[in-house]
Amino acid sequence: MNKVCPLCGLVFEPEPGYFLASMYISYGMAVIIMAPVFFLLLWLMPGWSGEAVAFLSVVPYIPLIPVIFRYSRVIWIYVDRPASYNEPV
């Protein structure tokens, strides 16, 4: 991740732990993605236990982890910063 935005000069991590709150956004995005997959697999495989279906529902999520990581940080920057800071200079 860049330390500074090349377009507007925004410092992406103003203090240590700045992106700690983005974990909540990442968690919410994971729930939005994985819950429908879990219930779809539970419906398609009624004989399987819930734990096995939960483990299987994690498999399609694993390649999405870098995307979720990046976009949760972007969303946190837009939530935390006032709108005037988000406009390019």
C-alpha cells in the first residue's frame, strides 16, 4: 500500500492503528459474502453437518481476502475523512 496518495497527497496512515476500525468493515463485508454462500450450500447439501458446510463456505472466500482488505481500508478512509479531503487537488 502506498504511504501517500500520488494524486492528492493524502497520507494513508496518519497514526499507528489508524486502520484498526477497517477490520469492522472487513468483517461486515465477509458476513455479506459468506452468509449467502453458507445457506446456499446448506440447502444444496442437507445431509452435511453445519460445521462442514461452514468450512466449505470459507473456500470461495479465501481468494477474495486481498480485495476485501483493500476495499475495507478505502471505505474506512471515506467514512473517517470529511468530504472536502476526498476531492483531488
